[in-house]
Amino acid sequence: MTEPSATYFLEAVERSGLVDRARLDEVLAALERETGPEALRDTKVISSHLTGRGLLTGWQSDRLLEGRYRGFFLGKYKLLDHLGTGGMSAVYLAEHLVMRRRVAIKVLPTNCADDSSRVRRFHREARAVASLDHPNIVRAFDIDEEGDVHFLVMEYVQGRDLKTLVEQDGPLPPLTAAEYIRQAAEGLAYAHRLGLVHRDMKPANLLVDHRATVKVLDLGLASISNDIDGAITNEFDDKVLGTVDYLAPEQALNSHQVDGRADIYSLGCTLYFLLAGQPPFADGSLAQRIMAHQVRKPADLRKARPDVPEGLVHICLRMMAKSPAARYPRMEEVATALTDWLRAPAPAAARVSRVNDELRLAPLPDEKAATTSPRPLKSDRPASDKARSAQQLRKQSSPAASETPNPTQRRQPAPQQVGTRTPTPARKSSFDDLLADLPPTAPPGAGSGGSRPTLGRAISKQAMPRRPAAKNRWDSPWFVIGMGVILGSLMILAWFVFRFLAG
């Protein structure tokens, strides 16, 4: 296409109403002072300068370069950019002329304006969507018409849809995918409670903003708005089925008799897409893909994504069950299942942490020895083993000695294994066993003489409570009483002196 002359381009800008003549002359004069008079004869330089100054958007500039200066305004809104085109509508970014608030505008094509039934349904469903108020649903603000153009004004979500997100960044981590689908399920559950069924749930209709909030798009308009790729529309009986890659089996048979479980199936296919990077049945013609949704099982997610937990795979497969009765009965239960799955790891970890804390808090001395294997001493463990064997032989040979309990043994609690309810059988402690468990400062076989502690001293030190540290003198009640008496006497003396001086 031949580039228009600078004069023709400036005339198109003025006729479009996007920039008034006085403002345009001011900007062109500044451009001439900065770059010279030659710049005013270059159409691309003028277009880039107006775009850089914020007087035109890139989309507006491209249309003006094509010689198209009409269609930049719809009622109270100025169109800024083209966001996308579906099979039955186009969506634009627009700005309110007075409030300067940016919105998204869905425009019903002019060829549908002659069909009164389409226009009535467009208005009826637009009113239904406008009544929805949920953080996970794109809100509708206004519905209006300009000549033969009917349009719906909606909330503008600055972000990317999930289809674009996966195509650009690849499959999502399991936690991220589950969180996005959970939010979508919350929004759809709210719509289902009000009697609205989406019927065209797919990744392209889920927008994610910069705060990672998911917004459901095109709710209530799915029957008249479909993607060009993978959508089936019967022009004669207006039997809209939805998008083939995410189409519920029963919806392919009759799209007008489906309920919210059809959205559950489509949302399950969307979760599969987020995890696998492709729809569950991506190969074949339209008819083959429709039949695959009826009779085939999707490929195993774990083969393509071994990192996806089994619990999330189970949720996805139940959402994609062929029979509506085998799916979750309501969208609220889908949201609950995903919420429980997302929260499950944290409580489990907390329980494990609490159990470990309990095991560490109050182990008895013998329990500590039972939980860990005893560390043999470097030099005297063999001697201890020999002494233990000799002691056991002496016990077996002397029944009276074995039946007479040792006072020290009665005071020792039976060892138990920490963390279990069934205690281990108690083992009778011998003199050599006790010596083996003493610290290296009192090796087995040491006598009572010298500076080394005896067995009785070691046991008494373990059994006796530690003497409390010396208290502060302020903690003594006698000290407080004495100080009170002294202070009271001083006050009485001061009172007598005052009376004497006052005379």
C-alpha cells in the first residue's frame, strides 16, 4: 500500500477528530524547530512524532496511514486500540471522553444489527452480565448503541489471557495452574448461582492481571461470541456449540440444554492445557476432536509432566469425566477441592513439625539413650562388655541375687522409645551397665577412692534437683520489712520537725 503524503495524512488526522487543529499546529511547529522544515514533508516522521507525544496511539496512527479516519468514537468513548476479534464480535480498548477511564468495548458487528433476535439477546445477556459483581469476573459497565453499532462497555483488564501466557512462557507450574483455575471456579460458581452458564470456557477467556488475579471474560455472551479457530456456529438455528478443544461431550449434542457441569468439563480441559501446554485432544479435524471428547481418554499428564502431583491430576480428570454425573456436581466443589489441595502441604508440614517438637521437648535420660544407639567409649567399651557378660553369668548362677532388686534399679524408669505408644521391654540394669553409661570422667571399673565420683554420687547428682541460684536481696521479705520500718521512722521524724519549726 502506497504511503499517503504528509498533507493528506495531516488532513486525515484533523478529520478524525483525534487532535484539534490548534494543538496539531503547535506540535508541528515544535517539530520544525527541533528537526528542520524537511520533517514536515515526511509522513512517517510526523506519525512517529504524534505517537511519541501521546496525541495518537500506534493503532490509530496505522489506520490513519491507511487513509481510514472514521470509526474512532463510539458514543462517549474514544477507541485507542484493537484488542481482538472473535467470530461474532470485536473488542477494543477505549477511553471515556470525560472521566478518562479506560474500558474494553465489545462491538456487535453491523451485519448482526439487522437480526432483531440477535440484538434482543445481546441486550438481555448484557444486562445479565452487568448485574454480576465478583472479583473474578470481568464487570460490565454500560450497554449502548451508535447508529447501527451495538456495543457493551466492560472492565479493562491489563494483562494476558491464559492462552497467550502458555504460548509465550510455556506450561505453568502446578501450584500456579491450580490457583488460576481455583479463581476461575470461584467466579463461575457465582455466575452459576445466578443462573448463567458460560458455555465457552477456555484459556483465551481467562485474563490474568498484574496482581495475578484471574478474570472470567465473555460470561453470558458465549452463545453469540466464539473464537474463529475451533468454533462451530449454525447460522440457521443459531445452535452455538463453543470451542471444540474444550467442548463438553453433552454440549456437542445440544448446547442449549447444558448446565454448569459443562463449564466444569471445559474448565478441566483448561487446567489440562495449563499443565500440558496443549488441549487434551489437539490432533485431528473438528469432527475427530469432537468424537475424541465423546469416547477417548486424554493422554496421561504425568508422562509429559512428571512434576504434577497425583492429587491435582485426579482433580483434573474428575472435572473432565465424560458423564456429567461423574464430575463434580457443582462449581463450588471444584473450587473447594482446589483450595484444599493448595492448602494441604502446609498443614501436613506443620503437623510433622509439631510432632518433631514434641519428640525433642522432654525426653527422659533413658529415653534419649533408647532413641539413639549408644556411642561406645574408645578404650573401655570392650571391658564393659566383658563385665556385663560376667555379671549375667553370676545372675544366672545365683537365683537369690537375681531376685533381690537393686534400690538403684527401682528408681530408674523403664526405657521407652520416643514417638510410639508401646514401650520397649524393660531391661535390668547391672552395676557394669550403669558404669558404661557414665561420662568419660568416670570410666567403668573406677573405685570410690580419689577425686573421681563414685556411682552413688553420680546417681545422686542425677536424681537430686539442682540448687537454685542465689536470690537478689530485694527478693528477701525481711529486707523489704526493714526498709519499710526505716522509711516510716524517717517520715514520722520529719513530721515532728515540721511541727516544731511551724511553732
